[in-house]
Amino acid sequence: QVQLVESGGGLVQPGGSLRLSCAASGIGFSRYIMRWYRQAPGKQRELVASITTSRITAYADTVKGRFTISRDNARNTVYLQMNSLKPEDTAIYYCNAHFGKNDFWGQGTQVTVSS
């Protein structure tokens, strides 16, 4: 059974930091492209960051320079370090694992940036 379990969300003040984690099980983790998406209320889900099996990373323009995606294949875990958070970063953050025709999603973790 495939499971992606996100953690690390919460309430943080503007300018603060959070680190999200996504622990995967039931998949050959090292073969998967891992991505973080987010969805704010009333908006479409958007791609935030991705990391390939070769650890090549890509970011949305809105988070470039503030967020860092990384992976630990030994722990089957992908991370999203989020710094200099802004109120517009408030959203539910979802982990995604992609390989060929396979796409798996986590249940999401809420990030709220507010003073």
C-alpha cells in the first residue's frame, strides 16, 4: 500500500520558517520524481517545487530563493524548507510522487502565515 505522509505544517509569523517533510512508503522512492504542490482557498493547486532522481531541482517563481526542496533516499523522505514566509504562502501543501504513469499524493498539511 502506497502512503505519502506530510508533516511540519503549522502557524508561523511573516518572515518565519517552516520545514515540511513527506515520508513515503510502498514505492521505490529513489525512482520517483518528488514534488510539492500547494492549494490556497479558492485557487487552483499549483506546483511549488520538484526534485528529480538526479536531485535536479526546480521552483515556482513565487518561491524561488526562499524555498528549498531536498530528498533523503535512505529515509524515503522529501523535504521543503520554507524561509521568509509571506501571508500569500498560506495554503495546504501536498506531496506528490511521480514515476511513469504512477502519481501518488499525500493528504496535505496546512501552512498558515499570519501575524
